[in-house]
Amino acid sequence: MIIQGGTGNGYAAKVDADNRLLTRSRTVSDEHVANEHGDAYAVTFSQSPTAAGDCIFYMVNSSDTKNIIVHSAVIGAINVTADDTFYFKIGDTGTRNSGTALTPVNLNGGSGTSADGTFEYGADLDGGAATLAGGSTIYAYVLADVTDLTSKVFNFEQDIILPKNKTLTMWVGGSATGTFYVTFDFYYAEITDA
């Protein structure tokens, strides 16, 4: 029996003297595959909160057919005068203060697709007449006081999955004195039954 390629090229699989099938494989991450298909993005902003407990970032998935997968964030801060905290929540709902719209950048330079969702930042998205609330905190971090800009990559141990109409927000607690520089990396994945 001969194992042949399934594309009609006539190539047969090679077997060595010990009857082992010779293969060469390539393993890539899901985010790399998404990027090859033009479905990976980065969204970047900088913001100082008004006070402790302010929401400074909001995103919601608008895709009917794909989940957003958020796998990491790069957080930098400057002029934090006392220990500060920042945390991420999923599932916040309600109205929010006017924010500045963000346009995520496609990480595939040859792709013309755009992210399908709402992406905003602001000093106090949950203040005033806003009703943004109700979500669950999923990751929280402490940032020691620092006067010079310092940055760190936060790779979420479990990727954050946002189905259609689900939200991810970022909040600042503690002293809330610094300016935060933030980049989220995310990609879209087809919804499957698996």
C-alpha cells in the first residue's frame, strides 16, 4: 500500500528501514493562524483616571460569527505616587460616559479587515450619569509607586473570550495618580461547537 498526497501532486509518503513514516511538521499558535488570516489586532491608548475606581477602557464584540480572544496586555505607568491597582472585568453592562473611540490596528500588514466591535477609552467611563456596572473581576494587579515609565506584559493564563455583545473593561484603583499606557492584543476566532 502507498500513502499518496491528497492534492493530486503524485507524491508518496517516505518510510524508513524501521517502517516509520517520515514527517516534518510545523506548530503555530492560534493567534498566529488568526494573524495569517487577517484577524489579529492591537489596540493602544494612554489615560489617567479621575479617581480611584474609574473605568478607563471599554470593548464589546459585535461579530455574529466570531468570538474575540484577548490573550495579553502590555501595561505601562508613570507618576504613580503610591501603590496602585488595576483590574479587568467581563460582563459590565449599562451606559457609559462619552469616551474616545479607538481603531484597533490589524497586525497583518497585508490585510484590509477591521475589528468588529466598539473600543473606547476615557478618564471616567463609569462616572456621572453612567450606569456601567455588573461585571465580574477576572484579573487584578498591584503596581508599586513609580515615577519613571515602566512596562510589563500581562499574559492572561486563560485567554479572555468575548462572544457577541460581551464586554471587557479595565479599571484603576488604589491611588489612581498615574498615567497608564496600555496595549491589548486580541484576535477573532470562528465560533465552533467543540
